[in-house]
Amino acid sequence: MSLQKSALSILVCQFILVSASITVPVSTNAADLPYVNWENHPVHPLDISPSGDLLAVAHTADNRVQLFDISTGAPQAVGHVLVGVDPVSVRFRNNNELWVVNHISDSVSIVDINLRQVRATLLTADEPFDVVFAGTSGRAFVSCSQANKVLVYDPSALNMDPLEVAIDAEDPRALATSPNGSKVYVAIFESGNATTILGAHNMTDDDPPNIVIKRLIGTPYDGESPPPNDGNQFSPAINPDLSTPPRSGLIVRKNTEGRWMDDNEGDWTTWVSSAETKPPSQAACLAGTCRTATSPLLMRRHSLSVTYPA
């Protein structure tokens, strides 16, 4: 063996010996995952186990649930579980079972706490947001915001299709139960502010109706579009040198007297409220959009009947 090769062999052996003597610290933290931040807001991202010893935290952007031992007061990290995309709600069903609602995945991950792994995945309707358990049988109620429905699962028969309860409102999200578990409350995100839309574009009468631009008896502005914003005038005045402005719809709100008014005191009640006489094709309330409830709707666990606040 040449002198050059011998020296190289010695250097390699020295490197191996030195490298073997280095202790690399092992991190107890979860490794970051590549992700796309969908920026969905959590609904119920924290939950404590029935025993009070364990805290579950939905790490929405990292697609995992992190677990902390809180039995001694100060939280101590005790593990994590990878779940679906964008977990927004976590709920313990019992001390060893955690349900995780994954908003983007359209799924629910059922986590075995002792094993620190997902033991079952339930596919849901579009954009699930929350889950609660109600009744003596502990059925699981999952809100699906984009589908405007609540799915009801039997935890003892996960292979069965869930029952579906249609919600006559837009975007049911957060859920809560009554103290005795006989009722489930559903909070609605985009209904309840007593407003609806009046259209003005080239659409069918039902999506939404073109009431603003129709020259119908009873409409406040005789089809003028865009409608005036200061009595019968515009403030500031429209520059006459401008080209014809695009047609404009309106948002109207139901006042305390039950009248549907725009922000210029124009009264559209005749063309909105189903209590008024008008051709059905000119009704402006789409399904659910005219609901005026300001509190959550109510679902009874036995019959799954839905009650809407007046």
C-alpha cells in the first residue's frame, strides 16, 4: 500500500472514531410537516378529558393533535397524533377516545389515546366544523357547514351510514348540548342578521330575483339601477361624463316593525316577505336567507326534530 493511501485510511478511521463519539441530542418535539395554510379558524380547538388529566389541542395548520398531561397543573407534552387536513375541533368521547373534525379533509378522525393513533376515519359532508355527543346512547352530532346539515353517528356502529338532518340556514358551525344532553344547539354563521339580497343582473328570477331593475308597482325606485342613495338623488352626484354604471343589487334588512328596508329607507317588504301577496317567481327570499333568528337553532336528540327561534 502506498504512503498516500495509508495516510488516507488513517484519516478516514479517525473521522469515524470522532463521529461515533459525538452524542446527537434527540428532540422530543414533533417534527414540522410541509403544509399549505388554509387559514381556517378553529371552532373548538381545546378539550380536557373527563378525568381532567389530559388536554388535547388541535394544531390546525400542522394537521395534528397535540396532547398534554395537566394532572400536576403545568402542562407537559406527552405526545401527538397526525390526523386529517385542518383539524378545527376536538372532543373527548371518553378518557381513551378523542374525535377530531378535519375541515379540509371532510372527515372525522377517531383517536385512540392510549395507542396515540387514529383507529377510524369517518367521511362527512362538505366542510365539517364541530362535533358533540348527546343523549344516553352518546350519539355523535357533526355539523357540516357547506352542506347545511348535521350528521348523526352511532359510535357503537361506525360502519353504518350517519343520519342526516337538514338545516334551513347557511353555514351551521359550532355545536353545544343542554345540561341533560336532550338537546343539541347549532350556531349559524351566515344567517341570523335579518338581511337578504335583491338582485339586479341577468339572472333567473330565482337566483336571486331581479326585483331592483324591474319597473313594478311598489318598488321604491321604479327600476332605476343603481338605485339612489339619498332620497331620489345621489350623494355625491354622479359625474355625467362617466359611462353608464353597471346595474346594482341591494341588501335589505328587516327592521323592528317587520319591514324590509334598504339604507335609503326604501321599503321592499312587498317583494321580500312571503307574508305579502306577489307572484311566486318574484319572491326574493331564497331558502334560509331571510331567517331572522339571532340565537342558535335547537335540535332534539330523540326525534332529531329542528326548532328555529322566532
